[in-house]
Amino acid sequence: MAYGSSKGSIIFKPLSFGIWDNIRLILDRKFKEVGVKNVNLPLLIPESLLNKEKNHIEGFNPELATVTEVGGKKLTEKFYIRPTSEVLFGDFFKNEVESYNDLPLIYNQW
């Protein structure tokens, strides 16, 4: 393991990544045995959705990486690299679950 050039970033070298990969594979097998399904939510979160959870992200706010333009075009809404996934999961489940009959949904995100 080494530290990256941006504050707080980590580089996983082959040995440390191999350890993580083995842990993930073992846990993945165990998760599948009990019915946990893997999902992958977007890396970017729109400002409008992030603002719904202002209190939750308050501590992250000064350090959030922000995307304001793409390909030289200014975006109508800012996007942030999500600090956590709770807000996205809430939005996702709001659209996935219509009644208690849809439950339980047991998901994991690596």
C-alpha cells in the first residue's frame, strides 16, 4: 500500500490488492449463500439529491469533489463524487419497493 498524490487517497499495490480481492471473494461466497445480491450504484450524485441529505453530508461538504462541466460544456446541475451511498440507496429503494411484498431486498455494494 502507498499513499496517492491527492490527500487521503491510497494506492493498493499487487499484494494488498490481492489480500482485498481474497477477502471480497470469500465474503461474496458467504453473501450468496444467504441471498445477498451485489449492486453497483453510480459514482456521481446530483446536487439536488445530495441536498436532500444536507445534515448527513455536512461533514464531507468542504472536501467533496465536484463536476461542473463535461467536454467544455457547463452542466445545469453540479454533480459530486459521492462520499457515501446512503442517499443513492434511499432514492434507489424508493423506486424499487412498492409494497412490503417486495421485501426483503438484501443488497451489498463493494
